[in-house]
Amino acid sequence: MSKGYVVPIGGAEEKMRDPAILKRFAKLCGGRGARIAIIPTASQLRETGDKYVRVFEDLGVRHATTLSFEARRDTQDPEALEILEQADGVFLTGGNQLRLSTHIGGTPVAEVLRRRNLEEGLHVAGTSAGASYLSEHMIAHGDDGPTPLGDMVTLAPGLGLSRQLIIDQHFRQRDRLGRLLTALAYNPTHIGVGLDEDTAAFIGPDDALEVVGSGAITVVDPSELEFSSIDQAQRGEPVSILGVRLHVLVQGGRFHIRTREARPGRGGFQS
């Protein structure tokens, strides 16, 4: 079986009136017959997992289950691991992404998610904190603002479902361009993906990203970076970055991660 989709969502996705993103994810996983496991570990609110179970059930999904990994020892539970082995999709909720990296990182749960997404077609989505955790290099903390600054962002290991992207969320709403640029100055081989709220990137096995939702996705491509002063910048000092490419994509827009091509609509890419 081919690789599954990876679906980072910028947070605050519509859940009631027109839940286009969650509906698309449920359909991708198999619709009514889908088995979707919700992991609310990032949230400290007890009702978060059950809330998403109800949302997916309202969308017609008959098998939605919440798995609360509140401590690392919980990730070794055989029943929970079996649910993940049988799932068609896994949904990581919002909250604090460091709870995901410290509770799940390096555990059997992380191994199952990586293996099944890569080899068995498991689709994995995450919203807000859950979105950040999907990439290999995760933004753990950072300051808001449009200008990259020395020591503006702290990175930590993520789940690693994408090794080419650095993902940020609530992007336009919280003015996070500066911290994404700073993260890319540290890692110029990666691509920055800034997700507005109620906006998702559906990233397929062919490495093509498609925008779904009411906002925009800001793609920052530093592959032609000419100069960065990140190595010289002191704490809080502006960083000079020359030669990055920036794309703003809305509903139906596409970006090919491997070729770095952007398209404004649903047109495909040449292989």
C-alpha cells in the first residue's frame, strides 16, 4: 500500500456549519466505514477527545475512538496500539505541542504512526499544536511579529511524517511570519508552511500539497537563499535574509514539495 496523507490544519477549523476540512479528512479515511483514532494528548481539557468523536460521528463516521495518552507508559497499552494498527486515520488535537513530543516522542505510538503512514496508507491529521508536531523539526516556542529576529524561535523534534517541512499554525491571526523565517534561517533546506486558521494542507503520497479551507497557506521556499545573518544576530536583533521565495495559496491552490512548483488552482504538476 502507498504512503498515507499528512494533513496539518491551522487550528480553529469549522466544526458545525460547514466543516469542509474535517469532512474531507473523514471521506479520505473511508467515510462511514472509516476507523478514526483521536489523540487529544496536546490538550489538557478532558472533553477535547470526546468533542472530536462527536464531530466525526455527526459527519457519519461510525468508528471514532479517543486515545488519551496522559503519560509515556500509556503508549505501551496493547489495546491502544491495536486500535492504531487498525485505524484508517489518526487525528491529533490542538493544545501544547510539547505535550505531544514529551508524551509520544520515541514511543511505540510514534513508531506505529510513522510506519503505517509511510507503508500502509494511514492518513494522519493534526490541528494547531497537532499540526506543528507532524514535521521533523517542530516549532516549540516563538515570538510573534513579521520580522525574523535572533533567538526568536525554539525548535524541538517532531513526529517526522514530513522531513521537508517546518509547519506553523494560527499564522495570519497571530502574525507568525517572523518566527517561521527564523526557523528556516536555521534550516534552509526545509520549506516553511504557515497555516491560517480553518485552513489545511492535504499533502498526498506524491508530495503535492492542496489547500482546503477558508484562509490561506503561506509557503516560504528558501532553496535559492543568497544570504542570512542568523549566525551573527544577537538575541532580539533583526536578521537579514535574502533570496527566499514566498507563495500565498488559497482554496484549491497547490504546491509540489519535491519540485517547489506552485499553482493557484487545481491543475496538476508535470512528473
